[in-house]
Amino acid sequence: MALKIIDHGTKEYQQMVQLRNDILRKPLGLSFTPEELEKEKTEILIAAFEEEKILGCCMLITEDPATVRLRQMAVLNNLQGKGIGKALMQFAENIARDRGFRRITMHARQTAVGFYEKLGYQISGDQFEEVSIPHYIMEKVL
């Protein structure tokens, strides 16, 4: 499995958008707008590949000079629980550290809280609703 930063607008990026749409958006009856995807040009886009096939992805957005926010974490349904998400998170944390960030935050779906807690993330604050489902703000000091 290869973990890498990918470029906006490439064939790999199109695979990333498709994966996120299939895993994160379609089940909720949502889709991406061109404006949402355009904003991603400035974000750190991360993906896991086996040969040419995308297995999982996430992205990092600068919140402030010390903090980066993890978004759009997705792994193919049939590969969840096989270490791809953990590898993506470790890769993302290393990138964040290398770029001088000291903290990662995220809006974690309630169903994913246990996964992130195993990786050292902690809930900060009360449950809230985003894209029609329960979420928590979670964070980790790097």
C-alpha cells in the first residue's frame, strides 16, 4: 500500500472525490458542489493506493499556525478494519508535524469516535449534528 499526497484535479483526485462521495455523502443523500471541491485546491489531500486503486483518503486544512483539521476520512467499506485508516492517520499526523502543526482537530462522526480514541484523540465538547448525523469535536496534541 502506498500513502501519498495527491494533487487537486488529477486522476487520483477524481478517485478520491468518488470514494468520499460513495462512503460519506451518498448514504446521507448528499453530494459535493463544484464550490466545495474548488475550495480543496489549498488543502493537503492524502490517499492510500494499491497499484492504481484508491483504498482510502483524508485531507488536512489549516485552522491556524498551530492547528490543522482532519476532514473527509474514508476507507472502502470492504477494507474497513484492516489498518488502512490507522495508516492514513499516522501519515497525516506525520505530515502535520513536519509542517510545524502541534494539534489536529476534527469533527468525528459518532460511529467513528472509538476508532479515533484508539489513536489517542479525545472528545472536546458536546455532541452536535452535522450533515444530519451526530458528531463530536475530537483533538490530539502532536
